[in-house]
Amino acid sequence: MEELSHKLFGDTVPSVSSMGKAQSIENLYGLARPNVVTVHPPNVVSTKGSGSTSGKRIQSSLEKAIILQNKPKRRCAKCREMGHHDARNYGREKGKSNM
């Protein structure tokens, strides 16, 4: 670190107040700041939407109910009830319907 300091500033280290911020950064990197900016922001930016290209849309609760109604029902081994749950997710489905 000391070698880098001696290489950049020599034997005397200038104070921060005597040197401007831009000038100190130029000295640190060893490059001068360009007068012309060559990097520009993009011309067109799409900010609306989720950004996914899957094309899926959010289903309404009515559409979800219709899809669930068309699914085949199973007999639960714990409660012996025909429904859209089985012994593996028995408590989870019962908890949802009671809320």
C-alpha cells in the first residue's frame, strides 16, 4: 500500500483539501476524465408488466373454482370423505376451508 502511495504521490502526500475530488480520482486511476460521454441510456424501456415472457395472466377466483370443480375427487384415508384432499394434505386443506 505504501509503495502505491509513493508511486502515485511521490515522497510528499498532498492533502485532500488542496486537490479537488475529480483530480484526486484521476490521479488514483491514472486516467483523465473524458470530455465527451460515449455511453448513453437506452432509447426505449418497457416498464409495464411483470417482465415474464410466459404470457400467463392472473386467473379470477371464478376461473379457479371452475378448474377445481372439474378435477377428479379423491377419497381421504383419514376422514373417508370424497374431496380435493387426501391423507397427505388432510390438515392443510381443512384449515384453508375453515378460514
